Amino acid sequence: MIGGGTNMKRWTACIVILLFLFSGSKVKAEEPPDRWKSLSETSYSAFQLAKQGRIEDSLKVLNYFSRQFQDQGSNSSVSGRTVRTISSVHQNAVDALMNMNSGEEDKVRAVTQFHMVVDAAFTENEPLWSSAEPSIMAAFQNMKKDAAGEAAAFEQDWNEFLGFYELIYPSVSVDVPPDQIRKVDALITSGKNQWVESGSEKEKVEHLTAMESEFQQLFDRVKKDESDPSLIWVIISTGGIIISTLFYAGWRKFKGEKQGEREREQ
């Protein structure tokens, strides 16, 4: 079994390092058209309210966003695929906030995902989803390290990685060509089906290396040298939410699976 103290120390150190990286990250965004700027500001307001625990107010802002989006949709210069992605993620966020059985962390996660995809729709350089790069690349290192160890440790690493990718996936789909996304998805699916539970160390490491390379290419697409300091505080705020909500979700999923196994054994 995994040592709880060791695992928590690892993640505490990871969070400290990532927050340091976020505080020093540099981004640049082109000034969007007014109609997209206003939509982005609305999505950010919903995100901030959810983060503060003001769920009802966040839901009101999401409903206001829907009216804005419908009014401006006919004049939008973005693709139909992007419009459909934003609409889908927006609906997921609304459903999460209205779900009485959904925990606060899940609600914040859903609104975070929504804000990130709206940001990705108009940001030319360093969109918010790129702030997940340190976390995802660190997850690959953890998986490689645990590939030869206990299956439970590797499975937890894998679930944590999936949690990160699931959060940024809608935003990535807005920014990255479909063929590149399909290649990444195929690698994830084949890994999940073939070796997550039963593969050898060599198979895992080779597959993880291929995945790591593809993800690095995703992040490299949005890297730019120039920066706009006015956006750094947004990255810090969103990055902190990404780390905390994903850590919670990954750990909760792992504990749930272990509890299920114990119940089946009894």
C-alpha cells in the first residue's frame, strides 16, 4: 500500500514548486475584439465567485454569459467547433453548480474549466491551459518512477495525470489541430487498455515517453518569449485552483477505487 505521509509530502512539495513556477510564468495575450473581451470578463467573474464559495452568484453570472453568448454568436469570428465546445463546457458548469450532490471542489473545477476554454477562444499567446504544463510533465516523471513499483502507486499517478488532462482538454481542443489531439487521445486510450494494470516496466516507460513527447509538443505550440505582466496574476490564481482541485479529485478517485476493492474482497 502507499504510505499516506510520503504521498502527501510529495504533493505538498509539488504544489510549492508549481506555485513558484506560476508566480514567475510569463504570458502574453492579444487584445481580443470587444465582444470576446466582455465574454472573457464574464467567465472570469463566474470563476472568481465559485472560488469564493458564492455558488448561486456564480450560477447567475453563467446564465448571463449564456445570454451574452447567444446575442454575439451570430457575429462571431470563431469557428463552429469552438462555439460548440464553449456551449458544452458552459452547460457542464451550470449542471455542476445546480447539482446538490456535487461537492464544492467539483463545482469550482467545472467553472475553472469553463473559464479556461473561453480564454483559449481568444488568447493568441500562452492561454491559461498552458499553465498546467509543469503539473502534467511532473506527472509523467512520477509515472516513470513508479512503473516498476506497486501497481497501486502507478495507478494513482495515472489517475492524477488523467485528471489534469480532462480539465484542460476542452481548451486544448480549441487551440490545437484535431489530428494532433487524436494522436494524443489514441496514446492515452491504448495505454489505459493495454498496460496500466498489467504492462511491464519497459512497456510502460516506452509508452509514457511517447506520450510525454506528444504533450510537450502541445505546450510548445503556445510558448512565446514576450510577456504581459498584467496577466501573471490571472495565471497564479487559476493555477492554484487547478492544482488544488485536481489533487483533491485524483486522491478522492484513488481512495474510492481502493474502498471498492476492499468491499469486493469482504
